[in-house]
Amino acid sequence: MGASERHSSLAAGRYRAAGVRCAPGAASRHRFVASFRFAAEGLRYAFDTQPNFRVHVAATVVVTLLGLWLGLPWHSWAALALTTGVVLITEVFNTAAETLVDLVSPQYHPLAKQAKDLAAAVLIAALISVVVGLAVLGPALWARLGLGV
């Protein structure tokens, strides 16, 4: 898929240039739906090609199931959703940054390495999410197991 097909305004211009007539608002609906399709393609790419993304998704599923089993209150869900969401988002941005660096600098370059190393902020997010997960899930898990806190 070329850049013109991914960029919604270029694609819309191509439809007009081809003489394709759309009902009022159809082009904007098409762009809106296409934006979700492109986002889903990005997430699929991350899941298919990035082992760490799959690990983070699996951890999110485990945390969610554990939270359901523990019957967590809404504020605990908010903390878990925020932290797991930040981890997944930073992993996607890390993948995007590494892909872009590979595009503009296919050969090794110290600055390319530095950019990739700095893009690994997902490590910070993951460590913080472990701390939040332990703080949120730990006491409830100990209580559920009858070990008290």
C-alpha cells in the first residue's frame, strides 16, 4: 500500500480526480473508517512482529483475569488500565521509532543506535506498571489467599 493510499487526503483527492461521485459526507465517513482500519493494521503489525508487544498483551490479559477474580473496585481498574495502556502505547511508539530509524539509516550509525536506545522508554513504563500492579493486586491477592496484610 503506497503513501497516497494511506494518507486520507491524498486518497480522497484520487477519488475526486477519477470522477467518482460520493454522497455528501461519504468521503469523510470513508476517511474516518479507513483511519480505524489503518490503526488496526498497525496494532496487528506490532502483535505479529514484536515479541515484547505479545508479552505485554499476555500480561494485560493475566492482570485483567486476576483483577476479575479478585473483584477489584473501579479505582483499582482505573490504575491498572492506565498503566497497562501506557505500556502498550509506549511499545507501539518504540516499534514506530525503530522502524523509522531503520528506514532513514539502514546502515549502522551511532546516532541511529542512540535513537533506538532512547525509544526504549517502554522499559520504564513496564517497570512502573509492575510496581502499580503489585500495589493494586498484592493486598487483594494476599487477602483472597487468606494470608492477610
